[in-house]
Amino acid sequence: MTGTPIGAEMTESFGMWGGMLLVLLIAGRYFGVTLTESTATVHSLRRRTVQWADVQAIRIEGFQGAQVVVLYEADGRRTRLRAPITGFLCWDRGFEDKFRTIVGWWQEHRGPDWAPVLLPGVHVSGPPLLDGNPFASPTQ
């Protein structure tokens, strides 16, 4: 009987998964968001800059078994942040504080002329919230 011993297959498999984990850990250091006075710069596979004045709401949503922060923009676009994130395998005790920090920056820097824009055909479940904005986060 010829072939590859089972131990060699397992070593190869663990090596592959270990290498992928290492790449994700290194790459994960570059995910997140940078807050400036006028923008939120989202660091992901592609960098994206969102003007605070264009943000209509910031909410916590479920995504693949984790909780993530999502920016709702006036044109209807949703931008999911890669960090902060919290879930079963990556619990972040500071997630709520980080979320409140992002919301605080938005509220402080969105500008005095900011007004909620109600998007036709978009429904967010839950009761009406702050500023008469149905997209506003319940923790604001």
C-alpha cells in the first residue's frame, strides 16, 4: 500500500491553516477606522473616506455571528466597519465604548447644517429614535 501517511496530511493541513491565521492576524492590524474632524476613513481591503456630513446614522448590526458598526450614508449606502467588531471568537470588551466614541465624533463633527435624510424604500426596524431619524442608533 502506497500513499501519504495520515500524519503528513495533518501536518500539511495544520500548516496551511496556521499560515492563513498568521496572515489574517497581520492584515487585521490594518483594519479599522480613523476619525478626523471632517471624515471617517475606513481601512479595509480598500480605503474609503466618508464625510461626517453625509452620515445619517451609525448602528450596531449583526454580521456572520458578530456585531459590527455600520455607517448609513445620505445616498443610501451602508458602510460596514471592519473594526471595532465583537463576537464569539473575537470578543472585544471595549466594543460599546468604541461604538460610542465613533457616534460622538459623528455628532460633534457632522456640522450645524446636518439634517436627517429619509430614504424612500429603506426601512429600519424599531421605534423612531433621536432627531426624528429612524436610522439613528438606539444608544445615542
